[in-house]
Amino acid sequence: MRIEQIEIRELAMPLVVPFETSFGREDVRQTIVVAARSEGLVGWGEAATSAGPWYEYETVETCWHVLVEFMAPLILGQEIAEPLACAAMLAPVRGHHLAKMGLESAIWDLLGQSENRSVAQMLGGSRERVAVGVSVGIQDSVPSLLDCIGEYWETGYRRIKIKIRPGWDVQVVSQVRERFGDIPLMADANSAYTLRDAGVLAALDGYELMMIEQPLAYDDLLDHADLQRQLRTPTCLDESISSLAAARAGLRLGSCRIINIKPGRVGGLTAAKAIHDLCRQQGVPVWCGGMLETGIGRAHNVALASLPGFTLPGDISASSRYFHQDVVDPQFDINSDSTITVPTGPGIGVKVLVDRLDAVTRRRVVIER
Ligand code: NPQ
Ligand code: MG
């Protein structure tokens, strides 16, 4: 198909509750969605940016700039027959992975619709439902964290991830274990520790966590390898796995035993699938991370998580975990078995509610040749 038009929107979506991690706190999701048009069809993608460069270096402004000035011109007017061709056209751009995902995933949706195939099918997905968990932000006190976890457990989430940082770690994990017993539990540090904290992290070994996610610096595979040798608990890398090459290096070095794949962080669904394939070959479990996406990015994540190597529950919660009202119909709901159903319709398989999108759009640009 010849890509006739690309539309980029910046959204501001209020979160149901503020989300706090070791790198900060957010109460409004500032993100970008991309629409690609051809032959009367519209494909939707999301660049799950945020206002500041805290999780990774991109921001709403850098994504906007790179999408408008550099990525859209590489794709507009081009004949694209398969997603791989789109990834190849965007390959000259180094970095800016969230922006790349925004545009590449819009093309996946568009091609899926034209071929009458779901994104999950196109990727090689084999599951009808994907196992999910919930990521619980840092709270003001341990009792409120315990209440929060209790509510999510009641809602049906059967894997709990808590965020940790120095001063909010061993004590907290210990009290969660005391209250909830041996539930599937993991901890995500978002790079808040250094190797000097190996003692604290080793103290977590007593609590049978499924994994400790990204304890050390976002760009340090060597220190993670040192740390993993000192821990019984598997480490999982998130921020550090910015590409297929980083995944190869991390596995070769022994920096982790599990990988969190976020298609945005690695630069698109094509790269995400390549990392999945590599890990599957090596028997390394993967799971799909989340970046508080709207229903558009969420749909792409669900499609990805339907691949056979995603053997651990993903951070793909229901729309209602984050938003009062999502921008897609139907919204994503959690099933009673802690899964989310993979849409089977063409493309992302959910309808984008343009009126709803208009209501949360801060700026919009339409690019045509
Ligand atoms: C993680 N996500 O696994 C990320 C962190 C993350 C669900 O824990 C705005 C506010 C954007 C918070 C992107 C989860 C964010 C954000 C990513 C948190 O590390
Ligand atoms: Mg993480």
C-alpha cells in the first residue's frame, strides 16, 4: 500500500491514580498516537513517551520532532507491502525507539486491516488469551500499599509487581509476604541501586521473588552480570535491553535470566519479535512490559504477548487500571483467570474512538506529500 497520510497527535490522559516509581511520579499520561492512512484505511500506533527523559531519554518533544521531521518523510508516499519493509525504511534513524514504535505499529495495524489479519496473527501469535499482572507504584505507606495490592488481587490480578527503591525494599517485600503469603510477586527498581547495594538486593533472596527487575543502571550490562552472580533470585532486564544487540550482549554476559520486552523501548514490533525469537532459542523466558499505554499501544502489546515465548505474565493490565475511559472500543478487561483476551479482528482488532481521542488531544499535525 502507498502511505498517503500520516497524522500525529499529542495526548494528555489523566491517570486514575498517580503512578510513582523510583524515577518519579506522574498523574497525567502525556503520550503520542500516530495514524497512517492508505486506500481508505487508517492504522493506529502509539509512541508511549512521557513529558520528561526519566524512564529513557525520549520525551514528547523529541518524539514529535523526530516523527514529523525525519520519520514521516521516510514513510510517506512509499509503497509498503509488509511490516519488515517499514522497519527497514526507518532503520537509518538511530535511537528514538518510542517514536519508531509509534509509526511502525501504525503501519502494522494498517497492513493487518488490508490483509484482514490481526497484528497477533501477523506476528505469529499462538494464544487466545495472555496472562497478565499488575504493576503497583510506590505508596505513601506500607499499609496503603497492602490495601492497594489487596484491591488488585480482588480484581483478579494474579501476579503482583511492586516498585522498589532504597528505603522502600526489604521491609516492604517482607510485609507483603507476611500479609499475602506466597503469591507470585516481583520487584522493579527502575535502576535505583548500584553494585554497592548488592547486600540489600541479596537480602531479597529470602523472599522467593519471581525476579528483580532492572536493579542497576540503565546502560550497565557488566554490573548486572556481577550482581546476577551474587543473587539466587533471577534478575530481569528492562531499561538495559534497548535493542536486539543489547539482548544478545546481556544474555552472553549473564546480566539477566529473564527479559522484559517492550516494543517501544526496542524500536518496534519487528525488533521485539527478533528479541523474542532469540530468547526462545536460548530458553530464556520473556514477558511483555507496559508503559501505561492507551488502548492503542495496549492492543499492540497484547498482540505481541500472544507469541509462544511470552511464558510469564505481562504488565498489560486492563484499561481501567490506568484510565477512567480508554480511547478504544471495546476497552481491555481482565478475565477471571488473570488474562486478557487477544482481539481477533483485523489489525489491532479494536475500534479507535476518534471523538474520545479528540477530547484528549493537545495538538495534532497531518502530514501529506
Ligand atoms: C517499568 N512500567 O516496567 C515501567 C515504567 C514506566 C508498568 O511498571 C509514565 C509514568 C510513563 C510511569 C513509562 C510499569 C511510564 C511510567 C514506564 C513508568 O519499568
Ligand atoms: Mg521496569
